[in-house]
Amino acid sequence: MTDTALVIGEALVDVVRRPDGTVETHPGGSPANVAIGLGRLGRDVSLLTCLAPDAHGEMVRAHLEASDVALVEGSADAPRTSVAAATLDDTGAATYEFDLTWDIDAAAVADVDALVVHTGSIGAVLAPGGSAVLDILDRARAHATITYDPNARPALMGEPSAALAAIERVIALSDVVKASDEDLAWLLTGRPDGSVETLAREWAASGPGLVVVTTGGDGATAYLRDGRSVSVTAPRVEVADTVGAGDSFMGGLIDGLWGAGLLGAERRDALRAIDDVTLERVLARCARIGAITVSRAGANPPTRAELGEG
């Protein structure tokens, strides 16, 4: 096992429409953003994704390379590069429409040799590539920590009940889950007796050692399978937009647990027993990373140097 991270999921182009009518184009995709966050924090990270050798694909590749993210072989053979159209409201919050291609070969990483494997959002559940993701995660659990961010996309995931079933298949293989309160609220549509906290605690009790729920500018709460919870507040900043904020938080969470020596299958029990002080420190840093990201346009996570760490 090598001291590296493997991220699996979509890399695409975000076309961002602002309230003033201006349009900007940025490389994006939730898993790609997580990989970039890890690369900027100095981690050795590879991305298994689905790009095309077109103009959009070259834009994304250049963006990944600039943050020291390596592409797994076969990740740039798609017929076209996916596009997400993000429309921002007056608060900077985004809603999305998608034109996606998602198909990967599980054999591309036949021997998953990484300390941590992360997946999330569309790539973890969208056919046909979603089944290959599950296969890779199942094989990787023998030696790697599995991390997952559902990052629900209602426009693509169908009915909430069906989306929840698909998401919980990935959660069953995961050690660390991060989701927003908005994700959980949507997944609970049609369950009037459900609550965000209840669902998070159900997930924590079902297998993962740690389930973290982010609450935007209010911070985040982590739920552990032993019933404990730890909360942090978020720094107050002027918001440019929220694009990529959760992905930056996720990258910070993986990096923080990595720095605490809690990644790798042999550390699974130690992760589940993480003490409150360590967890609070990791979460507070994640919240700071997310705050820096929302203070500037697009999915633009900070480097370790910007955090004053080197």
C-alpha cells in the first residue's frame, strides 16, 4: 500500500451564470474538486474520471495538472467532456443542470494501491459507471479507508427515495461520509417523520466510523457510531459564491484524518474511536478551508501555504 489517494468520479466544466447576467467557465466536478483540494494540500493524488480529448477536456486536464493531480490511464477517452450549468442566486447559492457522460472501466485500477479511496456525487451512483465505482470500492476496502460525499443532485438522481437507496449502497462500503444538511433534507423528502440528525445517526450506526453534516455558514457536526457528536462553527466571511465549498471541506477532512494517522484499513478501529479534541481540530480546519473557498469565485480551494502551514 502506498501513501497516496485515489479519487473516483466526474470531472467536468462548470458554466456559471451570475445574477448580473455574466457567464464564466470553470473546470469543476465534485470529485475532481476534492482531488484538487488534496493536491493543493500537498498530497499524492490520482483521479479516475471520464474526460474527452476536446477543448473542455483540455481545460480540465490543465487545471488538474496545475494542482498536481495525476489522471489514471484511460480517464481521457470519453466521446465528450461533461458540462454542468450552474445558476447563482443573489446569495451566491448555485442550482445545476447537467449534460453528462459517465462510464469508467473498473479494470483501470485493477490493483487499487492507495491509503484512501474517495468517491462522490454523480459518479458514485450514475449508470453505467456507478457499478464500476462500487466494484472498486469493494476491492479497496481490504487496505484503504473509503470516503464518500453523496453531494446529491436532484436534477440527475430521480426520486429521493431511489437516490437514497443508491447512496446507502455506497455508504455501506464507506468509512467516512460527508454530506450537507441540504443533501439530507432532500433525501428525506416524503419522510415527514425523519430529520437530518436522525438520518446522519442512522448512517453512522450502519458502518461508517464518521458521518459529518455541513450546515453552510453555521459550521458542521460529526456523528460517530458510538453515539457521540462534535460540532464546530464556521468563520464569517464575505461570500463570493458557494461553488466547491463542500468539496474543499471534504478534501480538508481527508487531509486532516491523514495527518492524524487515521487512514488505511488497519486504522479503521482507531478512526471509529477518534477522540473529541482531535476531531474538533480537524473539523475546525475543514471549516476554515471551506470559508476561504466561498470567499472567492468558483471551486478554488486553498493551498497549504495559504493556510499558513508551509
